[in-house]
Amino acid sequence: MRRVLSLEIRKAFCGRWFAIAVAIALVLAGLAAVESINQFEVIGFNTANTDAYPYYSSWSCYAAWLGVGAWGRAGFYYLFFYGMVFIAPFAYSWSSVTEMRSGYYCQEITRCPRWQYYFSKLIASFCASAAVAAIALLSNMIFVACYFPAFMPNAYDSLYTGMTYSEVFADVFYSNP
């Protein structure tokens, strides 16, 4: 089982389709970051008025990245998350069909049980898809953090940060972002 699983994971992460899926996801994450930066520049950040509460945490990178809300959920936010449904499995989804057509499937089945082959395919496909999504979200966070200030999130700004008290790990988000 370990041999088949390591082989499938190696094939999943070293294939050209994985690189293509990561590249497409990085482009979408970069476009979403640019869109958040453009909205930041249009709205502006005025620190001259110190009489009012300036909602600093709503201007932070924690409120502008894709994982939280990307500033009002603009076009590339939706394009990223709806597109990720198709892009993430693209990394390793066609491997079964190509192996069946080429005859590699028959060679592999004679060397290991069928359930091990399919289970290792399932795990490798899941890991490759999760890696594509995680790499894209992490890169968006890095892009946004290079431009936006990293103000500590405030629980009073839950409308702007997208994390209410009832969310999972909200206490961790507001205490240790």
C-alpha cells in the first residue's frame, strides 16, 4: 500500500497538469489581490480625521484576502472560488483515464490489489487538489499582506472582517491572527 501510494503522490505532484492547475490558480489569486488593492486605492485610507473610530481592522490584510472576504466579494472573488471547483481537481483527475487507455492500469492491478490502487488514486487526487487550493490562497494572502497594513483584527469590526462570534475559530482569529 505504501509503495503504491507514494508512487501515485509522486505522479500527482510532479505532473505537468499539476503545474498548469497551480499556475491558473495563482493567476486567479493574483487578479483577486489586484482587485482588492484597486478597491483600497479607490476608497482610500484617511488618517487625518482622528476624532472618529477609523475601523483600522477593516483596512488590514486580514480583511482583504480571499479567505475572509476580499473586500465586499468582488468579481474575482467569485471567479476564484467557483473556478477552484474545476481547477483543483484538474491537477490529477485525468490520470485514471489515461492509465486505462494506455494499459498501465492492467500492469498496476497485477502488482497490487485493486482497492489499494483506487484508494491511492483517491488520496493522491485529494492531496493534489488540496495543495492547488492551499497554494493559491496562501499566495493571495502574501500578495495582499505586501500591500495592506497588518492591523490587529477587532471584534467590533466583524462586519468588515467577515468573522462573527459564531464562526469556527473566531476567538483565535481575533486574538492571534
